[in-house]
Amino acid sequence: MRTAYTADQIRGAEHTLMARLPEGTLMQRAAAGLAAVCADLLGHVYGRRVVLLVGSGDNGGDALYAGQRLARRGARVGAVLA
């Protein structure tokens, strides 16, 4: 069985956690996880082309930081800002 949470529940949990962690920690964690999943899907990163679809919210920031991580591993990264 899968569990779903409301947006308000997620915001509340994030607010509590962000109060205890250095600024930007959650975004960096999300970016690291996203970059790792992308690298697994790609098989290898060096020389691959990656295009980010970036929105205006925090998830967009996660995507940009993930793209930075992939670029450091040799991917050619571009971004489309939505």
C-alpha cells in the first residue's frame, strides 16, 4: 500500500525539519537524490545530454542543482525555464 500526504502535511514536515538544518540542506538532498536516479537511468553520465524542465518553485531549484551535479560528472546539461 502506498501512502499519500497532502501539500499542507508536507509543508508542515518540511518547516519543522528546515528549522533544525542549515539553509538549503533539503534542496541539496533532493538534488542529490534526483541526480542519482537520473544517473541510474542513463547508465553512465559522461557525454550524455540532459535537458531540465524547470518550474518556478522549489522543485525547479532541485532540478537546477541536480543538473549541476550531473554536469560535474560530464553530462551536457541544458534547461528550459517554464
